[in-house]
Amino acid sequence: MKRNYSKQEQLAMKRRENSYLDVYPEIERYHQNPLLSYLDRRNLQYVLERKTRVKTIDTPEKAQRYIDEVRAGFKECLGLVPGSPNVRAVVTGTVDKGAYLIDCVSIESDTGVLIPANFYYPKGKAERLPAVLMLCGHAPEGKASVTYVSFCVEAVLNGFCVLTFDPIGQGERKIADPENGRGWLDAVDAHCLADRRLSLLGEHAARYMMSDNIKALDYLLTRIEADAERIAVTGNSGGGNMSAYMGAFDERIKAVAPSCYITGFRPMLGKILAQDAEQCVPGIMEKGLDISDLITAAAPKPYMIGSALFDFFPIEGTRDSYIEARKMYALLGAEENLDIYVSLRGHGFWFDTRAKVLSFFCRHFGVDFAEDKAIDYEALPTESELFSNQNDAFERRRASYGILDYVRDQAAIRTSGAGLSSRHSDMPKRDKVLAALRISADELQAQIIASQAAEWPLAHVSAAAGPPGDEKPISQAAGLTGRAEGESLESQATAAGPSHAAGAPESSEGEPPFPQHLKAKLLTFQAEPGMPVYGTLLETGKSDNSAVLVHIGEWGEDSGKLLETGYAAILCVEPRGTGRGKPDPRSSFGMFDVETAIGYHVRMLGQTLQGMRVLDAIAAVRIMQAYPGIQNRPIAIYGKEEHALTALYTAVIEGIHEVRAKNMLGSFRYFLENDSEKWGPSIFLSDLFRHFDVEELVRTLPPGSVRIDGMVDHLKRQISGNDHEGRGSV
């Protein structure tokens, strides 16, 4: 019996069918983590508010108003600006495959980066043909991946023309692994690296990749073979994501069929956490939008959802999105335009799904679907045939102008002339910091008023030297009132000394990290309702008017030197997602580290993880200002590396006049000039580099108030003054 798929696809299918059980983590246990549990509650509130609104839509007029609002909201989140109407492209070669031809094309994007593409079209067709924009998922081969090539060939032999191209970090646009000069970054890692760099310039991966999609569509519509009234878009996984975006965004698309992407934010975030950069559009959840709204925004266009029963994208979210979209389509009188197919396989653009997608396009574009296309799946076009420039060696293309070159060029523009002047505008640095951190000034003021009204912050303290259960709320100890909702940490007195208590961090040797002569208390407080943050209060016994120190991050080897300064007390606070509150590294789907996933989740909510951690630090400062016996003393703040930035932001916002930092970042420009990094992803704030750099923040504080013990670069290497001169750094 003749197969309608390749041996390579057959092996991949088997692997993916088993992935359903393999990839799901022990979700319930992992989500007991304070930060993940807090985000789960935020997700639930988001869903309740959104579903309550959608439930009220019961007339065609209401449905159309909602669709218009969704389209406008999605476009606002993307932040796309109109590109150039001109299309610059060149056909660099043509591959003759007998019944069809493939033009290898190089399309110039609006950023000047070349997009390698393939245009498939049948021989001998004089009339204009229905066309498909086939968007690639995360296959490292990009447009040369076997399932994508299979679809292109199947479509062209069914009377379609097809355009497909390599996304950033894939195929001919691979990005060299900065840790291994001879290797390449995984597609997901490449997208996230590009996103971190773009974010500093006020851009993001979804906006950049969508501009490539739109430019590819611009080119497709210049081809005489393509019928502009019959343009479809499809893709799988990341390509399904981009297909859904294009269907919602671009009116020139007449039919949409995303595969292995459509689900719901809440089920996805609750099981596999947020996915990579372009799938997490900033502020999309803040606007009350869900993945199902991408379908609704395309209504009443013909729309088919491709899915897989054993996909890691939760199938229950696919079902709910289909049901909600069907309601909208029915209200518009277009229910027959919406379809769904569930493959009994794992994640992938398998032959059965491809056939359903193609037959769907055929039905709506008036084309007969050919069951037998006489394809030899072992003789598909090869990767070398599909190169957009037949005459260039792969190593030469590696050095061509790419997205990271674009970032470096933009960074250079923004540090000279008009770009630099915006950094020195009249906007106060405190306001710039709040804006970059996505902390509302009104919200911050409301929290100040709440703390003065003795309703916030609320915390529990546990005296480690006392018996288990001997704890009392800080709100009571400080003479405050209010309901303490934070979970207390039970103390467990042991022979090891007063600092050895349940939940207290220990050194690698198992000994308590805090000096034995100090009185240590474990502490839990809430910087906002439902988000417990851990800390340890160290009292030195000094009774004079010495300052107190807020130590951001866990106590470390360098921290002991701080005791020599003579502080009356030190509150060692572990901002959310760090220290004892750090999520299990297995909590995510495994595409990248958990902190990256959480950061993308938070930005969909319209916030930043760095901003949340600064709020935790601010809460710690206010606890120290109110704690009995040490209240109303001067406040100092300390942090190392990532925590040093948190300390600096907190000092600028709160007006703290003593800042100590170990291994402070010299300048954010290091990241724009280099591809590698050793820093956590939470420090990359949107549009930060346009507003300030480290030097400007330090200069905001009184002269001599910032003491820095070592400055480091993007790889956390020690730097001298000459090493970062001219970068706008300290």
C-alpha cells in the first residue's frame, strides 16, 4: 500500500504519540509554589471576568461590536506600525520538479534583513490560482522541514501556489550559538534571545515576526500566479500561532487553518506554562483577550482548527475555544465556515491533518480536492535545493545581516543625536523607572496610603529560638491592624542554633548560613494579596540610631561583610520566584527555564517580573520602617548582580539614600552589542534603553550614596572604568 507520508514523518509520529505522558509534569505539586499558585489565581480571575463578558453577547450586533473590539485590541498589543508598501525581492534560482516549479526567493524585510523563501507553483497554469501562505513552526530546518515541504507539494499538486519562508533562527536564518561558535541555537532559544534584545528597544518578537509575515504576504500578492481573492494561511505549532495572528490581523487573508496551537491561556499556563516569546504578546491578557479571540477576530472568514488529541497544547482549551468561536460564528450566520479536526496523534503537522486543511481550503475556494496526488514522499525537494541563494555557501550566509545586527544598529542610533536626547528628557527618572517596570504610580500611591492606614503590608514572623507555633503577625507586633492572609513559617528549634529553622536556607555543607550570634526570625509577608514572600530578620542588638538594611536575595558568602558596617538589623528578603520561593525547574514544558516562562506569562498580564520583585523589595522596606524596636531608622538597601538592579530601582522609587551593590551591571548596552549573556531574563525591560541606563539611575541618587563593589558585563565578568567608558554606564 502506497504511503502518503515519508519514513521520517512516520518515525516522528511515533515519538510524538508517546509525548503526551512524557511531557506533562507533576502539575499539582509544582503549582503549590507560591508564585505559580498566585499566577494561577490571577488566571482564574482573568477567565471569570472574560467569560462573564462573553456570556452577555447574544445578538449579531453585540457579536460584531465584540469582534471589532478584539481586532483593535489585538492590533494595539502587537504595536505594529505600517511597513513600506514597496516589495523588494529577487528570485535567486528555480528548481524544476517535473509537475511543478519552486522559485527560491530573497525578500527584503522592513528592517533590511533578507527573508529566504520558496514559492511553489504548478507548471502550465495560465489562470490565477488560490494561494497559501505556509508559516513554519519551530523546526530547525525551517521551510525545509519534511512535513512543511510535504504540505507545499501536496497543495501545489492540487492546483494551489504556496509561499513559505524561514522565520528568524531557523533554516537559512539560524543564529550561531554564542556559547558554541560551531553550533546553532535551538529555534525557541533563538526567538527568546532576539526578543530579549528587541525588548530593550521597545519591540518584541511577535511584532518583528508579524512584520516578516506581512512582508511575505505582500510579496505573494505580487505574483501573477496568485489570486488575491483566494489567499489562505496555515501552519503548525509556532506556525499555527502565526497563522492565527495573521487571520486576526490581515484582511487580505480569506481563509485560516492553524494547527496544533489553538487552546486557552488558562489551561496552557496551568499545565505547560507560557511558551516562547512570540506566543506571549505583551498585555494581551490584560486586555481580556484569549486565544479563542484570535478565531473570533477572523470571523466570518472560513476557519479550520487543526489539533491533536495527544498534543502538549491542552486539548480541553481547544474544545472551549472552538465552542466559544462557534457561538460567534453562529450569531453572524456563518457557522458553516467554522470547522475543527482532531488527529489521534501527538504534536505535529501530520498527513491526516494536512489533508483536512487542504480539503477545507479546496471547499471554500471552489477547487476539487485530489485524493491521490501521486507523490513520491522519499523524493521531496531537499534542503540544499531550497536554499534561497544557490551560489552562496552556508557559512557565508551565516555571516549575513540578521536580526541581531539590526538590534546593534538600532542601539547605535539610540545612543547618538536625537536618540540620546530622549534619554535626557524632562521626565523624572523615578517616573521612567515606574513606567519601565510597569508599576502604576497611582497603584504605588494607593499602597502607600494602605500601609499608612495599617492595612498593608501584612506579615507573619516566627522567632526561630522559640517553640513551634510561637509566632505573631508583624501587623500586631508593629501596632497595626488588619487580617494577615500570608502563610506563616513554623519555627523548629534544634540544637543547631536559633537560625536553623524550617524553611531557612542552608549552606551547601548543611550548616546555617547566618552568623550564630545573631537573633534570626523567619518571616513571610505579602507585597500584594495572595503573594507570600519569604525573608529572614537578623537583629544585631545595637540599640543606638544605626541604620537598618534591606538585603535583597538570599544570604551569601559576601553578605557577612555587611555586618561590619554596624546595622541595627538586616531583613534578608527573597523576592518572589527566588530563594525558598523558587519554582521547581521541572515546572515548565522544558523548552526553556521556568523564569523565562513566568516572565512571559507576567508580561501578557501587562506587568513585568522585575517590577513585581521591586514591589516585594518596597514592601520589605516598609516593614523595616514599622518594625518595633527598629522603626523610623535610616534605611539602606543591598543587592548582588540581578538583585543589585532590584535594589537600585527600589532606591530610586523610595528615595533610599544608601545603596550597596555587589557586581552591578555596568550598562544594558552590553546586551545590545553582544549575543551571549549570563543574566536572568527578568532584567530585560521593554523600552528600557530609550529611557535610562545604569549610570542615569545612580546619578538620580545623592552623590556618594551608592557604593558599588565591582561592576560586571553581560557575562558577569569584572570590568574596569575603561572597559565600559562611553556606554553610558557607571
